[in-house]
Amino acid sequence: MASTITTPAGVDDRVTSRSIGARLLSRPEIGSLVGAVVILIFFAIAAAPFRDINHAGTILYGAALIGVMAVPVSLLMIGGEFDLSAGVAVTTSGLTAGIFAYQFSVNVWVAMIVSLAVALLIGAFNGWLLMRTGLPSFLVTLGTFFILQGLNIAVTRLTSGAVASNSISDMDGFSSAHALFASQFKLGGITVKIIIVWWIVFVAIAAWFLLRTKVGNWIFAVGGDAAAARAVGVPVKKVKIGLFMAVGFFAWFTGMHLLFAQNGVVQSGEGVGKEFLYIIAAVVGGCLLTGGYGSVVGGAIGALIFGMVQLGVVYAGWNPDWFKAFLGVMLLLATIVNLVVKKKADAR
């Protein structure tokens, strides 16, 4: 005698609910969030100055300097690429504005617009060359890195006779630009740099853009499998060039902060090595080097971890040489944890 198994009407047995734990594990930033809490508690115990609320502004400022650039770098890594020229591009942007304003005696805002155009062109060039040649982004942006590093030093020496640009602090437009990019204010006794506010705004906008828009879905698609994304109509070339141009825009913004925070002067050798800090922040925040997975919020948490460790080591009175060693360990652990978490989340 045959028997049948019936399911209640209206219930689709293909749909299963996931536990809260499974949903949390599926979030790329969960590992970095746990790490941030652990580091916060550790340095709060190990370093008395770390517990002083007045130092919170300094810690957040250190995080914001990395965090602003970690926003586009996270998006780019989710899209399956990374940019080794990001650090020196920040310096290029600051130098372009400073040198152009000084040499041509124009309003600082005019020089800033010229600098923005240069930064966007650098990003567009990286993206175009990548798509045109099919070369890995590592090689393309490594070449751009050396080009910009050489130009930064050579052009600065040519125009100022030194390794730093001439000061533009007394030029028209400097005060208003300084207020936008490098001002500060007090909040409950804490000195808050304006770039911290911009960092939070950028993270919120980028997170919404990534998770709530069609282009955000395209970014995940091209990072996961560019060929499959192209087959279903995703404009892979436009998305990747756009991501590199986003890096250019944020490099310009950070460069403007650098210029105005340093009284209108930029050192031509700055920025070298910063690209690795941006990548570390993104990876610690949950971005995979293989693309298709990650989080802008996670990148922000990764930058916050950087800020806490950088100041925590100093406040604890330890040898700062250990900081770089910690960065390397943190990168390896974050990469392993991200892979394990993703596999477990996929299995559920």
C-alpha cells in the first residue's frame, strides 16, 4: 500500500529560515567587529592613556586617514581588483593643487578642480589599461605607482627647488578650503577633525550604494565572475573603470586634507606604502583578495583597528617597531578567518 507525504498548503519546502547565528556569520564584517572589540578591551587594560576619552579623537583621526581611502579600495577589491598606486595618488593630488595654485597664482579652488581632474584621469587610465590589455591590476597599478612616485619628486624639485611644495596658505580660497577639508571642532571635550565626519558619511553612502543599488550588485557580480557577469548583460568594463575612478576621487579628497592640514605644503615623498594599509584595512574588514565578497563597513572597522593599534602601542609604551609586525600578523589572520567564515556561511 503506497503512502504519500503531504506538506501544509502555502508552505514552500524550498524555503528555509536561517538562524541569527548563521545570518551573522554570513556578514563579511563580523570577524573584524569581534577583532575590534578584543583590541579595544586589550589596550584599555594594557594602556591607561587609551582609556582617556580625550584621546578618542586622536584614535579616530588616525583611523579616518586610512578609512577614507579604505572605502573605494574595499569596493575595488569586491570588484576583483586592487590598486597599488592609491597611496602615491593621494600625494599627487595634493601636490597638483599646491603647485598649480602657486605657479599660476590662481584661486586655490581652481587648482583643486584641476587636481580633481588629474586624479580622475589617473583612475580612468588604470581601469582602461587593465581592460584594454587584460593584465593583472597588480602589474598595471604597480607601473602607475612608480610613474607617480617619480613625477611627484621630480616635478616638486623642478618647481620649488626642494622636496616639498611651496606653501599656499596665504592664497585666495585657502581659508574656505581649509574649513571644508581640514577644520576641527569640539564635541564633549573631544577634538574632532572634520575628516572623521566625512569618513562616516562616505562609509554610510558607499554601504548603501553597494547593498541597495543595481550598480552595487554589478560590483559583486564582476568580482565573483566577470565572464558570467558579462554574459548576463553587466557592463564589466564600465564598472571596473568606474571603481578605479572612485579610488581617484577619494585619493583627491584625502590629498586635499593632506594639503590643508599641513598649512598648504605637501612632501613629495609621502604616500609610499600607504596603499598596503588601505588594502590591509579592507582585508581585515572581510574583503577577499579573489573578489566578489566583502563589506565597506568592514573596511571601516579594519581602519578603526589600525587606528587603535597604532596609538595603543604608543600609549602602552612599547617599541613601535612591533607595529609593522602586528600588521603582517593581522593581515594573515584576517585572510584565514575570512575564508573560514565564508566557507561556513556558504555551507549553511
